[in-house]
Amino acid sequence: MTTKNKKAIAAALFLLILFLLTAGCAPEYQEGEHEATVVVEDYKGRSVEIPENPQRIISLSPGNTEIAYALGLEDRLVGVTDYCNYPPEAEDKTSIGGFQDPNMEKIVEMEPELVLAGSMHEDEVFKLEDLGISVLALVPETLEDIFETLEMVAVATGNTEEYHGLEEDLSDRLDEVKEAVEGIPEEERVRVYYEVYSDPVMSAGEGSLVHEVVTTAGGLNIFSDIAERYPQVSQEKILEEQPQVILFPDYHGTADMLAGEMGDRPGWESLPAIEEERIYAVDDDVFARPGPRLIDAVEMAAEIFYPEYF
């Protein structure tokens, strides 16, 4: 063996020993530290980079809070709004202020790894983003959007297994209702009036979640020809449409009073819904909040419209 070859072998052995010694000194990631990130596109078309399996999540809307709980993220949810009232244990979480006016300083102090924002949080989204905080803007407007939003949050948080189980359950329940009412002829479907507010009188138009709940449950929304989500409507139009079922939100136990007041309105005594006593107070949070309980609302509405099928 030449002297040159011996030197080459010695150099190679030295490098191998150096590698083995330094490899043991490489940094180790502790549990909870983030080795990687995931990128999710939100409803604003933003590609949001999120720490893998974020452990500190803040919700800026009641619907987002319900989505987080439905996906089994309650232990990672560290902050919610004053209006996040479902499930009941959400009210025990630390509040970051109101739905429309969250406390930005408090949010930053809580060091979230992910913030779930809503449709009215455009300023907050960009302010938090500028501070290096990952923010997903969630704006579900249809039942289909609800499923997409659940999947988006599941991917962002690493809870895809929980999503698949939830998606299967919700889809099965929704399909069961659709199959039960799909054979009802158009002329036999109940005409439905949903009163959002009484003074001025407001209802649910085509663009609203309430409209989709009503139609998915087999009803005919008498204001489906109005694109506005929650338009002000006339008493004359309601009388003209002759609704067979009236739904209205039960605000703090006012159901009996409002039902009686409707019956006393001029001309309303001749409405089929009044004559047949088919006036129902419903939980507005369930019927109008963009979250997984919208499937509950579809089931409730279908049972009200067509009790003989359920």
C-alpha cells in the first residue's frame, strides 16, 4: 500500500469518527415543539402556514368554537369570545372579548399558535398575521361549506381522524333526511315563513343558512326569491304567500309571548300556520350559526314540516 493511499484511508477514518461523535450532539425536539408546519388555504384564498399540531388555539366566533369542539380540540382551545355558549363548557374558557370587537392585546399575550377568525375579522386577520401569528379565516355560508371548514380545521390541527368520523356521521344524518323528503311533490311541500325579527319584520332570504336548512328539510321558503340574506319584508307579502308553518327564534324564553302576538296581527288569523297552530320557536344558534349543529337544525325542521315521515 502506498503512502498516499494510507493517508487517504486515515483521513476517511477521521471524518467517520468525527461524524459519529457530532451526530450524538444534534438538537432533539421535545414533545410539543414544532419540527414542521402545514400550509392551508383559507376562505380568503390565503396560504396560511401553521405550526404542526398547534397546541394553543383561539376562536373568534361561536361557530368556530363549535367546530373546534366537534373536532375534539377542546383541550387545545385556550380562548373564546363572550358569545361562545356551546357546548356549555366553552363558557369556562378564557374570554378574549366580544365577537365583533375581540381584545387584540389579550390575544397576543396568550401566545396562540393558531387563531380561527370569522367573516367580520378582516382587520384582525392582517394585524395578527403581521405579528407572526397563524390565522385561518373561516367563512362557511352553506352546508357544503360547513364540511369543507371542518376538514380545513382538521388538516390545520392534525385532527383528520376525528374529522373523518364526524363527517361520516353528519353526512349519514343529512342523507337520511334528504332521502325521506325527496319524493314529496313540489305542490305538497309546506310553505315556510321564518321570522328573524318582528319590528321591523325581517325574514330569511335565499343567501341565508336558514334558507338552506328549510329547503334541505323539504320546505319552501316563502322568501326564496330574495337574494339578501336577512331582508326586511312586508306584512302584505306574508299574507299573500299563506305560510303553512311559521318558525321564529326563541330569545330568552319569549316563545309564548311572540306566538300569541303573531296571532293578533291584522289578517294573520286566516294564515294556515295560525289556523292549524303550526307556529314553532326554534333555537336561533342551531338554525343560523355556521357550525356542525346545522345538521341538527335540518333534522328538527324536517320533523316539524313532515312529522309523518319521522
